Amino acid sequence: MTEKDEQVNEDVVQGTEETIEPSEEAIDTAGISETEVEKTEVELLQEKNNELEDQFLRARAEIANITSRNRNERETLQKYRSQDLGKKLLPAIDNLERAMAADVGEEQAANLKKGVEMVLESLRQALKEEGIEEIPAEGVSFDPNLHQAVQTVPATDDVPADTIVNVLQKGYKLHDRVLRASMVIVAQ
């Protein structure tokens, strides 16, 4: 061996005896490098961010649902606000219709009848403006959702079964809700 080779061997031997301090990047307390720790923290933060974003989107959707539900309830209340009024006015209309059906012989009675007729027409118009309409009954097929059968008569060739023969009391509806079913006589 030459002198130069001996020097290299000594340097190699001495180099192995030196303690090499690991850099901060190589420090690993649990077998994970610092870059891996940073990646893990980034992933945790990203998961937390995704979770918060999901909660935010759910909360926004819930608010939209509540708003929509409230709007629909307000529209329904507005649509049917006249229901109680209609129920209160219907007996008055019935009485006026009965007065209109009375036979009149004298001139004063004719004038009275004309006045009652005008009042009845104004009540009908007011109900119509509120969306309250008479349920068609006489001559139509019996519908238990709209009509209340209080009597039956035998069906004939002219009047088929399940046809309304006579209306005893008119029925009314508010838009698509029945305020009072028509009291009818049905052919059976």
C-alpha cells in the first residue's frame, strides 16, 4: 500500500467515527419525515375545510327549504282566507233564495222581491270575487266529495242511476275546497 492509500484509509476510518447530526428535515419522531407531517396537516385541514363547506351547503339548503315552505304556507293562507266568511254568508244566501222563491201577488211585494233580488245578486258577486262558487249538482253524476245524498229515488229510463234528481240545499266551494256539500236527492 502506498502512502496515499494509507491516508485515504485513515480518513475513511476517521469519517466513520464522526457523528453525523441529522438535519431538521430528517427528524422523525414517529417514523414520519417533516414533509410527510406537513402533508398530513394539509390533508387534515382540507378534510376540515370540506366538512365545514358541507355543513354550510346543508345549512343554506335548509334555509332555502324553510323559505320555500313559508312562502307556500302564506300562499295557501291567502288563497283560503275567505273560508270562514263564506261559511257565515251561506245561510243568509239560502234565506234570500227562499224569499226569492216565494210567490208575489201585490205590487209592494214585487218591489220587496226586487230589493231582495238585488241584495242576493250583490252577495253572489262578492262571493265570486273571493273565489267562492256554487257546486253544480242537478242533473250531474253524484260525487260524494261534492254532494251529500239525503234521499234516493228509483232510477228510470230518463234518469240513470247515480244521477242527482233534485238539489235540496246548494253546495259551495272555495277554489278547490268544499265549504259545504250540496244536499241532494239521487236516483238509485
